[in-house]
Amino acid sequence: MLFENSIVCHVFYAMALEAAHDFGCVWFLGFVLFWFAWLSLFWGLGWAWSGFLDCCTDVGFWL
């Protein structure tokens, strides 16, 4: 039973690798990193903008 599961696992792993290779692993990785970078950028800008608004809308900032 364990041996059969091992073979199934290896076959599935080989199929997954082949699918990733056919799709283009490098392109897929680049796509993921691209979107991660954009989301990080927007999150960082939103965080900085909210901090800027908190600072500049504070009455003590202008006095």
C-alpha cells in the first residue's frame, strides 16, 4: 500500500513538474513576483499617504 502511494506521488510530482515546465516556470515566477511587487508598492504608498494625512491634518502640526 505504501509502495503504491509512493508511485502515485512520484507520478503526480512528475506531471506537476512537466505542467510547470510546459507553462514556463520562469514566466510564471516572473508573473508572481511582478504582482507581488505591485501590491507591495501600493500597500507602501497607502501606508505612507495615511501617515502623511495623519501628520498634516493634526492641528499641532500647523501651530
